[in-house]
Amino acid sequence: MIQRFFILCSGADASILETCSQGERNKYAGIGATVFFTAVMAFIAASYALFTVFDNVYTALAFGFIWGLLIFNLDRFIVSTIKKRDSFKSEFIQATPRILLAVIIAVVISKPLEMKIFEKEVNQVLLEQKNELTLANKAQIAQQYTPILQDLEGDIVALKAETATKEAETNALYDTYITEAEGTAGTMLLGKGPVYAEKREKHDAALLELRELKSQNAEKIAAIETQINTLNSEYDASVVASQPIIDGFDGLMARINALGELAWFPSFFIFLLFLAIETSPIVVKLLSPKGPYDFKLEEEESTVEAWVTQKVTQRQHIMATDAALNEKIYGEIREEERVYAHKKQKAEELLRLQADAFHELQIKSL
């Protein structure tokens, strides 16, 4: 039962193989098993690759099954269309396009399996890329807010500088009227005279202005800090909103690119393994000598070809003979007077009937 199934997978004629030896049937069963298990690996590879795209097990399995059937049909077609010939060169020429197709199939099958085999390493590369993307994303978003924040922070610095300048002027006026009272500066007279009173009034007025300025600037600074906090919240919200896109950066293309960042030799070795599996049925057919199956298949094909050629030739002869006979028969008929007289009589009757019908039509139209 299993042997028959694998023979079916090989694309060989089961009825011919039934008349061959057990060894010949085993050979084609082995070829069919290779075709079948290659399709199974294609199903697994495609299912994993499509799962990274759709994130749905059932969808990935459905499309993976279709892809496995496609690869199975292609491999079966490739193997079954290679026929043994009398010249290895002609066999190799007919197998060359099929080998190229097998190479393409091997690449398509091996790449998703490589991603699964090296999944941990690929995830590490993707993590590094995601971290780089996160930092770049934050820097890019910050470019939208940094100029505004810098202007607002500059306004705060300017307001604080204005307050500090006014405070320094007030302190200077305080020192002036104190030294005037002590007699160490100004009029150099000890005591609180008219000059002292004048300088004290200037200081008190400046102190009042300083208090008002501090109050106004404090309100302005609080409003600016509120704007800064709002902008920082918007920045954080933008970073949080864009982070899921970066976290989802693990699709099929991203994983293929991440796989390309790894060492090439292990991936190349896996590719060679699948290439050997994919091309092994073709190579077996090329290198193996003609077996009983090949001879019987060639005999059957030549029998069918001879039969078809014979039937076509017979039809051609029949058509040529029939054409010659028709030409001779109708030629002899043309020579007979009875046929001529009968034909003339019928033609005269037809002309009379046409004349009568035309006459009646003319009468009806009057």
C-alpha cells in the first residue's frame, strides 16, 4: 500500500511497474518518497512563513497545504517528464531546465525553515533593530517638540534673569541707604538725614516693584511650565502610540533581512541540503542506466506512436482514394445524355415556376 502510494508520487506508470522486478519498483518508490517528503517540508516551511504574515494558525495551515500541493505537483512533473535516452548529453540537456526549477524550489523551501531553525538568533537581531528603531523614533518625534520646548525654557530663563536683575538693583539701593545711615558712603554724615530718607524711599519703591515683578513672573513661569508639561505629555503619547508599530517589526521581510545579518555558512549548508534533496530524483534518473521500466515505457510509447502514424497514413490514403474515385465518377456522369436531358427538364420546370410566381406577385401588387 505504501509502495503504491510512493510510486504514484513518483509519476511513474504503475501498470508498467507491476510487470517489472521488485528492485525497479523500490527505486521508483524511493523517488516518490523523496517527492512526497519534499512536499511535506514545503508545507511546514510555507505554514511557518505565512504564520509570520497572517498571525493566524488556520490561515497559515490552509495556504501552507496549498503550497505543499503545488510543490508536490511540480516535483512530480519534473521527475516524471525526464526520460532515459541513448545519449547522456541529450538527457542532461532535457534535465537542465528542470534542475534550475529544482534550485528555485529548494531556495523557496529552505529559507523559511532557516528562519525557524535560527529563530533565537533572528529574534536577537530583531531585538537590536527594534531598540535602534525605538531610539531613532524618539529622536525623530523629539525634533517636533524640541524647538518649542527650547523657546519656552528660554522664556523662563529670561523671566528669572529679569527678576534677578531687579533684585540686584533693589539690594544695591538697600546697601546705599544703609551706608548713608552709617556715614560710610554718600554724604559721610552719620544718622538718618534727608539724603538717607530719599535713598530709603527709592529702595522701598524698588522693593515694591520687585515684589510685583516676582508675582507676575511667577505666574508667567507657571503658565510656561504648564505648556512644557503638556508638550512632554504629547511627546510621551506619540512615543507610546508609535511603539506598537516598532514592536510589530517582525514580519516575513524583517526576519529574512535579520537572517541575512547572521553568518552565511550555516544557512548555505541548509540550502545545499534541500538542494540535494530536491535534485536527487533528477540525478538518480540521469545517472542510473536504463532499467526494465524504461525499456517497457519506451516500447509502449513507440507502439502508440507507430499505431498513430499508421492510422494517420491510412486516413490520408483513404482520402486520396475517395477523391480520385469521386473525380472519375462525376466525370463519367458528365458524359451521359440521360443525365443531361433530365437536368435540362428540371431546370425548365424551375424557370416556369419562378415565372408564374413572379407574375402572381405583380398582380397582387397592382
